[in-house]
Amino acid sequence: MSDIVIADLKRAKRKNGKSSVREKRMRTSSGKVERILSLDANSATFIDDLTIVFEKNVRRARDENRRLLGSPDGVMASSKK
């Protein structure tokens, strides 16, 4: 029989709160403001920083889907009758 393991899956917060993630706002040639996220590849916290950037990008995409389509997961497939 299998053992049941209960564990907290949340990541532990960093103690010092420092990160190599930088957010910059730049203008394109058309004048539109774009957000650029960058991080230092040689950072000691690279894996955590990459996770932060990924989570921010996913959050931004889900917010945009919710705004445009009404659902954070995008267009829902219609059921055939």
C-alpha cells in the first residue's frame, strides 16, 4: 500500500528579499510603452529569479485573457450537442 505524504508546496520566501529581476519600461519606435523584465544569468538566485519572471508573465497573460475573453484560460471550447 502507498504512503500518503502531506507537504506544503509553497516556496519559502527569501530572507533578504534581493533579486536580480529588473523591470524596465521602454518605448517602441511607434511610441508604445513596453515592459521589459530582465535578470542576471550569473546570479546566485537565478532559479528563483527565473521563477519570478515566469509567474509575472503568466499573471500578465491571464489578466489579458480575462480582459479580452472573460476567462483567464482563453476561449472555452463549445460543447457539441
